[in-house]
Amino acid sequence: MTPPLRRTLLAALSLAALAAPALPAHAADAGDPWVRAWGENAQGQLGNGSVVAQQTPAAVTGIAREDVRELSGGGGTTGTGTAAVTNPFAVALLRDGTVKSWGNNATGQLGNGTLNAQSFPGTVAGLSGVSEVSAGLNHALAVKGGRIFAWGSNASKQLGTGQDTTNPQRVPVPVQSLDKVKDVGAGCDFSVALRQDGTVWTWGKGDNGRLGTGNNTTRDTPQKVPDLAGIESVSVGCDHVLALTVDGTVKAWGKGTEGQLGNDTVVDSSTPVDVAYLDSAAKVFATSASGFAVLDDGSLAGWGKNTDRQLGDGTAANRTTPVILDTIRGVQDIAGGLDFTLAALDDGSVIGWGANAAAQLGDGSTTAPTGTGTTTPLPPGSGITRVASTMLGKSGFAY
């Protein structure tokens, strides 16, 4: 039997623990092993078993960084007022070839056979041996043995099954025809595949020319982007695509009204155009409506939407051609949601810039940095190498 004094002391300690504030992200052990997430969480998109927003990085339940090969955030909020739809979710490819998912599931985008939202990671049905994944606005893609599997919404034929149906798929189904696929990218109601031969194939919603096939026609099966070859990698935004060529130049197509094609115009293009002034790009990243390129000398360039300072150039003006971001170097990875940008740096830290009203920059505040300032949700030595975000949302991930 516990003595009365000890019972009193234990009760006092328990109350103190309940009242104690959570430690800020910067106090986390640099060796912390978990995938981290922060920002909006009303749909359980942070994967920590709750629907409570997080102002600093919190652990995703049961997923260690060393077990993750790739994480991709999808969904967000579209429309306004009573017409607004919120559907954020995430998928994670583990190193054992299986795929986990969590968050909103209104169109079956979790791939678990249900339409039930889930605030912690669960297994996508029937997938193993997967090498790549990507989450779009309301669907997801996976590469297995060079073939593509898709699940979620098919309202714009973005699943590429070739079937005469727009019904959502609650479990992965094969995309028609394509093989020898190297990588995939899911956007807002469309899909992109990069084959091993350097060609690019697209399907789904054709608005704004986002399929790159010379028109705005919606396609229910993959079509090759004409006159485009020698592509090393692709990155897909909400409704535009960036493609890095083997010689370091960058092609773009799709929506261009916010400068996201980087070709000194604000018009859409249904065929690939050159991003201006880039001839030595090593990596490219398409965020929601912007683009970034890491150049061979380690510098970072950005272009596109900038109304919330998500380009980090010290202004709030959209950029129709790339600008060098002199204060940001050592970038390993970039992701961006509706109005913010995150970057993983080579010192193991994560920085962010842009809007922060929903704590999407993860620094423990809801205050946006000014000028070319950035936040640091995770410090140097955190072991982070990659970042992700919900496509049109305000949630961030680091792993």
C-alpha cells in the first residue's frame, strides 16, 4: 500500500505534468527518430492520432524517419464559404515497399477500402514492392515494378484506368498501358508519369493545358507529351508541371496566370515551354503555384505565385521569371502548400517562409517572417533530409 505522503507527492507531480507546456520543437533531441508534422490538423492529416492543430513539429504515430523512403502530402481546401471542400491527407512509402496513409478519405484517397477519415497511419490495401508514391488533390499514385497503381477520386479520369466511370476507387487499381515507369506526380485532378526512357506521359483533367498535349482535353488513359524527351525528373504542382532535362534546362506547362511557368508571361501553355534563364539546374520543385530550382553552384531560384511571400525574395509580387534567393543555400528538398514554403537544408535543419496564420511554418507562432526572413521549425542536426506539405493546405512534414 502506498504511504499517504507518497500518494500526495505523486498526485502533485501528475498535476504539474498536466499543466506543463509542451516543449518547443527546438528542444527536441537531435536524435529524435520520428517523422514530424505541424500546422492544420482538422482532418487528422498530421497523423498523430488527434485532430488538434500543432504549432511545432509533433511525431507522426509510429513512423520512424529511417523507415520512410518518400512522403507526399495531398489535398487541402478548395472553394470558399459554403462551397469550400477540405480534404488534406498524406501517404508514406516505407523502405519495405509498403505504403501508409492518413487524413481525409472522402474520395477513398487513403486506399484502405473505406471512406472513413483516419488520424493515424494505416496500410494502403494490397500494395508491396512499391518504389515511388505521390499524393494529389484527391487521389494518389504508386509505382510498383515499373507499373502504376492509382486510387481515390476519378472525377476527372485522373486514375487512368480507361474505364467509362468517374467513380472513386477505395483501393489501388492499375493505370492502363504504361510500363517501365521511373517516377510519378499527382496534381489537382491529373497525373504525370516519367518513364525510364526520359519521356513524360499525362492523363486526367486537361484544363489550363496541364497535360502538355497541345490542348485542354481531359484524357482517361496516359498520353505521351509530344516533342519532349531527355527528361531527368518531373515535379507536379496543383495545375502546372516542371520537368528537368538531362542538360540542366527546365521545361514547364499548364497554368501560368501567376507566373508559375517562369517564361516571362502570365498565360497558360498546353505545350512545354522553357523556364527562362535556367541552364544549370540540378533539382526542380513545383509547389502549389510556384517553382524552385537548385542550381549547380548551390544557389536557389524561385518563380511564380508570391502573394504571401512564399518565394522568399523579400517581396509579395508574383515573379514570371526565376529570381535568385541569395539568403537561402544548402537546399536539399523543397515543398510548399497553399501559401507557404518549407526547405530541408544540408545541415539537417528545416526552414520555412511565407504565410503562418495556421502555424504552417512550425516555429511555435502564428507570425509570418518579414522581408527575406525565415523560420526554423527544426534546428541543425535534426537528421532531416526531406520535407512535404499538403498540396492546397497548411500542414507540413519533415523526415
